[in-house]
Amino acid sequence: MNRKTLRTGLCPSWLPVLALVGATACASSPATMDVAPSPVMSTARPTPDPRIGLRAGMMDAGEAVWNLRVLSKTQPSKEFIGVTNSDMAFTGNYVFQGNYNGYQVWDISNPSAPVLTKG
């Protein structure tokens, strides 16, 4: 042990770790947390594969969903039909959807009924 270790009782190399632990313990957290119940998730593949035999279509194509719950099938705005939607960003209750023609903003306060706020 060196003098610094004897004086503080701690090895100097542990100080950054203790500072991080202390900062984490003191981090503020919301008074109440909305915790969604854990969905029942299966790691086993569905049999038979539900993707086999799906019908084609623009707005009425067949779909196969596994370990997800579809909340909305909201139609895109006319400017976003038939183009590649390349980007999505999320903040609060808003989704920013972008493509090569521009962007639009969706309010997802009610995820079952998104509302186009700018587009």
C-alpha cells in the first residue's frame, strides 16, 4: 500500500468506479413509472411458416406477424404512397417519417390511431 491508499483507505484506481456508482445511485428517476406488462414472447418459430402463400397488394397485402402486436394499420398520406420511406425518428409522442420527397410528422399519443400533424 502507498501513502495515498493508507490515508483514504481506498486505492486511487477505484475512485472513478465509485464516482460512477455514486452518480448512478443518485440519478433522478420519475416518481411513477408506467411499466407495460411483458408480452408473451415465443422463441420457437411458428409452424407452418405463416409467410408462405401471402397475397400481394398495395394496401391489402397479406401479412405474417410473430412476437408483435399490430396496433394500427393507418394508411400513408398520398405523398408517401408508392415511394421508399427511408427514415424514421422518434421523440416523445411524435414520429418523423422521411423519404426522398420530404418528411411528415405523426402524433402517436394514441398508438392505435396515429394522427398526421405535418405532411
